[in-house]
Amino acid sequence: MIQTEYGMIPSVVKKEVREEYIKALSISQDDDNPEKFMEFMFNHHQNNLELYMSEYKDSLENDRLDFEI
């Protein structure tokens, strides 16, 4: 819900980065400036997309069908 309040695409924030997420959100709320939170979320989305693309690419390489008869 907080992410949508800032106009962000909702994203699951894993526990490994939860502390950084809360810190960025806290700074943005304390400063009344969403920049720090938005920067964290953009980087988070970028990292997730890169991970998903890498996993997809790996799955394509590992799931090749052999059509030779």
C-alpha cells in the first residue's frame, strides 16, 4: 500500500533488503521527500528484473529440446 501511495508499482520486498527498504521509507517520511524511497524502489525493481531475465535465460539454455530423429 505504501508503494502505491508513492506512485510505485507494488513489489515484494524480501527480508534480505527489508531493513534498507524501511530505512529509505523512514528517511523519505522524515524529510517529507519521496526521493530516497523512490530511488530504493527503482533499484529494487531493476535488480529484480535483471534476476528474472537471467533466470529465464538460464532456463532456456537448460531446457533445449532435441528434435533430431
